[in-house]
Amino acid sequence: MTIKDPETIHDVEGVPVHNVHRHDVVIIGAGLAGMRAAVEASDEFDVAVISKVFPTRSHSGAAQGGIAASLANEEEDHWEWHMFDTVKGSDYLGDQDVIETLVKEAPVVVREFEHFGAPFSRTSEGRIAQRLFGGHTKDFGRGGPVLRACYGVDRTGHVLLHTLYEVCVRNQVRFYSEFHALSLIIEDGECRGVVAWDIVNGGVHVFHAKTVMFGTGGYGKVFKITSNALANTGDGLGMVLRAGLPLEDMEFVQFHPTGLYLQGILVSEAARGEGGHLINGKGERFMEKYAPDKMELAPRDLVSRSIQTEINEGRGINGEAYVYIDLRHLGKEKIMHQLPQIHELAWKFLHVDCVTDPIPIQPTGHYSMGGIPTDIDGRVLLDGKQIPVKGFYAGGECACVSVHGANRLGTNSLLEASLFGRRCGKSIIRYLRENREFSDLPADAAVEAIKMVKRLLSSDGDEKIGKIREDLQVMMTGKCGIFRNEKQLGDLKKELRKLEERYANVRLDDKSETFNTDLLEALELGNMLEFSELIVEGAYARKESRGAHSRTDFPDRDDGEWLKHTLAWKKDGKISFDYKPVTITRFQPKERKY
């Protein structure tokens, strides 16, 4: 049979399916990418956004420092300079045709936010204020740092997210809050919807759609110390793998240099952009050893490695695993005006007043450069190269287009999410103008998702979800963190397979359907285990160091062998690889110095 709408299917495989919903566009994830696409597409079509948290709690709201655009509001700047910085920052793995689009469209995206009503900080002339950020320079890196980060004090992601939510409400976008997506519905190379679990009330829901977009965010929760929210478990990546689609460049994971010690909570790069100093246990501004020209404003991969090296070599504060970021010389007025959230976070979580004392920090798992392979219009690629999945799109951190390559520059994340969310929305509109009808849902659309839920609810093993997750996080941090080597990665591959065996033997104490957090955490852990193996296998295979991927046994970049993107599939527990070339247009690869 074919599932029709509206319809309530009372029982499939012993689990109730409560509803089938129909929308022209179904977007998974309510961060900047998802809501920016929703704003765009809702001008013409019926749009629904599914989110496992309330939309304004999405992790985009945690971004602090700014959104990059060459507005030249306070000094000269050009998109070519922004492009060069992004290409160089990517360690030449970013696709330059896509990067050119990113930097050219950036001013338009920021101006649109201004017109939507986003409360940016302002210059004395009333223009959008811009600040310094790591890796952003002028005159192709020869003229020193440039003011390019447009900001709303140190809550930029928060103000942009709330602005988009308001526009979505005005445009009558339908939100399904606290729904956890379970699986994609793909048939004959076409995406026809998704299946999701109602977290609050229980039960499986089928969302029948003409188009589906993923804006499911990152996966930092696979690491023990991370700036990511609890919800960042890479659910979209797990669903893509189970649908037989590839992921791209998963070995490239960024560690932000400055997370609160033991907490991982982000201390924005704005703190260094405003003039903060990094200090080791000897009281030295140690970045002069690693990046004498850029100091604390070097790219994130370099600064994180520098901090970790100081710690590993015993020059942490009092020999411990942290250093200081010192803001005291900025003065109370500047701190409270430009960095009020940093002051608040340091006080609440470490009881440190950064006006009078330096803040203990350590590198923290932060951002995924890899993800779901897409083209420049956000279409998900079936083969990872050219062939799109009909009606399926992705944008933001879950996607890999690839603008960041091996390392992302600060403030390019809010830009990427907003800009490619916008492009996804425009691409969806073009598609729907030519594809007006719903394709039929297959009769077994929800069966695999329901089997997964049923197995977990009826599980009766002796393993605990929390313990497996903790072991995963400790292993990933210790053996696939800022530094990696063949032995560590080889051991970790074996340990991950053991974790998957343990996961098959879990027990959920809560067998109910209503607001079952045990079930939610079990589903999230399943996704984390799915893609963690690709991170490790990709890092094991890539025998070089490039950007955020740093192999101590292969410390040099190898353009002859590894100037290429990794594509990885997982089928029947086995991982297979393919590769594709990097698109190089304006800037030929050269040694990366700061």
C-alpha cells in the first residue's frame, strides 16, 4: 500500500505511528542554516522545521565573536583578501570556487540580517561594527590584521538566531519542536520525507515532503572537552550513513584554542580579537614562538596546537593542563562593553573575575569541517561528486561544500550557515517550481526507524548508555584529538568496534514513550558511534598533517599525495573510501606561515 495523508497508523512492527504530516519543505534543525533556508523558502511554499530543542535553543546561538564580511565599515577591505585568508586558512583544501562565492555574497547576507532587524553593535557613525579575528588579514596577508568580523557584542549567534526565528514566525513557518529525526525516506534516488520521534508525547511521526533539508549541526559531543551543546550528536550524519550516502572529510575536526578549563565552554576568539594575551606557566606570551607575526590572532588550528604543546611539555599553569587568557590589561570598561558574556561565563563556571584575574583555558572540541557532501546550491550528492539526490539538501555545519577545507577561520561559520542556508532556500524554490506534486511514500517508509526504536525500548542487556558515551568521549579525545598517530588511531579503531558491540547489549531503564530521555540518549549514541569510526578511519588513512589534522608521525603536509577530499561510506559495518580533487582557481598551494 501507499501511505496517504492525513492518516493515523496505529501500529507498525508493534510501535504506534501517530501521524503522517505533509509539507512542501521539511527542514531538520532550527539553527542558522535551517531557519535561514526556511525564511527564504517560506516566501512561496509551505515550510516545516523539525528540531529536537526549542528553535532559539539551537547551538548557533552559542556562537559569540562575529560573522565575517568585507564591509570595510572602518577600514579598507576587499572580498579577494577574505578569499585568500579563507583559502590559506583551509591549508589549501578548501574548494576555491565555493570560497569565492562565500566571500562575494557575505556582505549581502550581513546586510539582509541588518534589514531583518538584527541588533549589531555599531560604530560611532552608526555602521555595523567590525573587530579583529584570527587569520583575517589585508593585502593578501602582507598588511596585518583587518577588521572583518561583524558582531553583536559577544552574543552574535544569539542575536542572529533570534532574528531569524522572528522572521520565520512572521512567515508562518510551522515548527515541530522536540522531535528527534530517526531516518530518511529515499526511494529511486529521491528524498520523499523523514521519520521522527515525538520526544514529549512519544510515538513515531512520518513527514511527507517534496523536499528535505538537513541543518542538523555539528557533532562535538563525541569529545570529552567540547564547546558544543548536549544536542550536538551528529544525528544528521548518522541518518545519511544509514541511507547509504557518503560523508566527506570527516578527519578534519577543529579544536577551538580557548575553552574554559574542564568545562569546554567557549571563550570567544573575540577575547583575543579585542587584545587578550595567552600566557603559559612561565608567564610568557608563548605565541611569539609559534606565530611571531600574528601572535594570538593566528588561525585556530595553529593556536590550539601551540597551547597543547605548551601543556604537553610541562609549561601549563602550575604544570596542569591549562594556560591563561589574560584580559586584565583591557580594563573593566572595555571588558564589560565588548565582552560581557565572557565575563559572565568565567565568573559563573570558574568563579574567575576576568577584570582582575586571568581565565584558565584549554583547547576544546568545537567544529566539524567535514560532513554531508553537497554542491554549491546545497544539493546532497549521491556519489559525493556530481549526482544529486533529488529533493535533498544540506547546509551549515552538518554539510561539506567545502569552504573550510582542513581548518575553518573564525567568523566564517555563522557566515557559512547563513549564506548556504540562504542558497539552499533559493535552490529549493527553483526545484519546487518545477516539481509541484508529492511523490508517493513507500509503504515501509517508517519500518526501519520503528525497528530501531522497538529494539531499544525492549533492550534487556547489561550495558549503560552513559558509560558507553563517556568511554567514547575519553577515547576520541585521547587518541583522535589535536594530535594523532598511527598506533593511537589503530588502537582506537579496535576500541570503537568494541563500543559498537557493547551498544548492541544496552539496557534502557525507562521503557515508557513519554519524554523518555533514556531513549533519546540511546538514539544519539547510536549516531555518534556510526560516524566516529569514519573520523578515525579517515585520520588513519591520511598520512600527512594538514590544518586541524595533525599526525605526529607524518608532521608535514603532502600535496603530492593528499591534496584531495576524502569520501567515506559505511555499509554492513565496513568502511570504504573514495577521493575527489580540490578545486583550485586563484591561489596555488604554498607553505602556510603566520
